[in-house]
Amino acid sequence: MNTKTLGYIYDARYYKCEDGIYAAGVFEVGVWDRFLGGFDKIKVFGSIYEATPSQVLGLNKMNHPQVEYIHVPYIDSIPKLLKNLFVSNPIFVKEIKNVDAIVLRTPGQLSSNAFYVGKRMNKKIGLEVVGCPWDSYMNYGNIQGKILAPIYFLWLRRIVKNADYVLYVTKYFLQKRYPTNTNHTEHASNVEITIPDNEIINEKIRLIDSSFENGVVTLGIMGSFDVKYKGHEEILKALRLVKDKVNIIIRIEMIGPGDFQWVLDLAQTLDLSENLVVKGKLTSGKQVIDWLKNVDLYIHPSKQEGLPRSVIEAMSRATPILASSIAGIPELIRNEYLHRPGDYKKLAKQLKNCIANKEKLFEMAGENYGNSLEYDSKILSNKRKKFWKRFSHEI
């Protein structure tokens, strides 16, 4: 029986240490299981950096006996970006001919280049569509992003249109914005969450009750401080409008990687320093989940998303949520708890209404938990495995 080898391309950064390969964030070695039901080997293309043991602490070990990692230089300058637009990457030209099919995680610059190399070689191409480059680049915070937004928007539309298999992380949003000609499509969030039993609802209600009795309500927001589109500014501006209109202290806890000095400076300008606690980066998984258990209300005012893992994690812990209406978030949260991206004034009104009515928070807790059940890791894992197994059968 012939073995089948899959090429997987994603703009990820991997770190090579003496005992193997590591990756940051939510990317874990178990991700390869979704493909190994139909393929015997996987060649993973990404940017690999040498690292010391201390530098990989807290990262996820990615070693797998059926997976090989191949270095592709990261695109970190305008000249490299322009070259990537028009010139086939020689690594892809050399290596893709040795695999039976490729799966691209999009959007991504490396993925875009590999698509056209694979097409010319008549390889079967599958896509994981996990985000929208238009939203990402338009809200990046500089003129360069606004220039790149239409380029990558049109590029991704063309790629999705001409792929053989397409897995979207949303139910509707990305499908509408990036339609495809193939009939081989599926939707499955890219989250990996184990949903607890419904006792978590009672735990959250007890927490909220206790917070109101103590006179301090805790809001939570999660996201990198190195970008300006995660909503840190919007929640601080919203709190400024609400702070003096409620008879309770509102505290904001922020977690995420990156330099948060600009957030501290903004909080000081808005006279909110005493209301803000920046916890910095927490390890994905248990640390984040434990933090969510102690948050009364999760705020997600992001301007760029696919289907946000953090929102689903908060839902799974029966946490009430106020969020922006960007991308796939309306598939998760009822419209009355959404605001247009950047509309901190409406967010302020929603926040004030929630603080004035803890019974509304109880209702939101139960509703969010119920909606999270379809995102249980076992359900989504089976859906992905079946989809990619069908893909492998066409090779």
C-alpha cells in the first residue's frame, strides 16, 4: 500500500531547541491528528528559529514521529512581501512536488505563495480559512495595512474560489465573504475546548452574586497588547463613560502578550489607573480558563477576528459577554450584546445596563454556556477528521 504525504503550510513561527520543535499560542501537536487519519506523513512548512531551553518555557512541544518541519523564511519586509507576491518560493517549488496534497491555513503570505505552486503541479489543495485579511489589515493601525487590505482580500477570494476542499471556522461569515466553487466544504471552529458540566453555570452565578455584594465587579479582556485592534482602548473609553454613573466599583483585568505600557498610559490619562489590572501573558489552557472562572463579565471589543477562541472559552465557563459585531462573533452572541467595532459609546450603555441588572448577567451566563456546547473539542475533532479523510481519499 502506498503511503500518502501531506504538505501543510501556515505562517507560524516554530522554535527549535535541543529536544525538539516548539510553538506558541494555541497551536499544539494534537492539531496533526485531524490529518493523520488519511495521511501517513506530514511535512509542515513554517519559520523555524533556534532557541534555548529557557526561551521555550511555556510553549507547546510539537514533536511527532509522523511530522517533519521544514524552514521557510518569515516575510518581514516590504521587498520580501513584494517578491512573495510575484515569485514562487524555491522551497515550495522543491518540496511540494514530493507531497501528495497540500493544506493551507489561510490567510497567510506563505500559504498564498504555496497555493500557486501547488496549482501548477496539479496537487489537490485544501484550505483552512480561519480569518479575514480585510479586517486584519484595515484595522492594523497604519497606512501600510490599509494599502495591503484590498490586495490580500482579493488574493484570498481567488484562492478560496479555486480550492478543492475548504474548511471554514465560521458558519456563515467567511463563507459569504470568501465563497468557493467547490462542493467540498465544512465549517468547524479552530478551538479545542473541553466543555464542563452545567454546574459551571451555578458557580458563575455565585461569583456574580458575591461580586455585587462586595461592591466590585470584574471585567476581563484578552488579546495582544502589540496591536491596537483588540479593543483595549474601547473598553477603557467605555468605562470612563460609566464609572461615575454606577454605584459599584468596576475593575478591568487584561491578559495577553506584548508591551502594555501604552494601555497603562491611556488608563492614567482617563483617570482609570485604580480600575485597571494588567496581568500580562497567561499560558493558553488551564491558566486562561482559571482566569475566566473569576471574571464576572468578559468584554471582546475586537476590530479583527475569524471566530474568536477567547469568546468561546468564556462561553464555556458560563461567562456573560459583551462583544463587537465583527466577523463570526454574531454567530455566538445575541445581537443585543453586540456593538459595532469601535463604538465604545454603545459598549458603555450595554455595560451600564448589565451592571444595573445582575439577573440579566445570570441569564447571559446560562445562554452562553448552552451555546458553547456545539464547540466541544470531541464534536469538532470528529467533524474535522471526517472532512480531511474525505480529502485524502481523492488523492
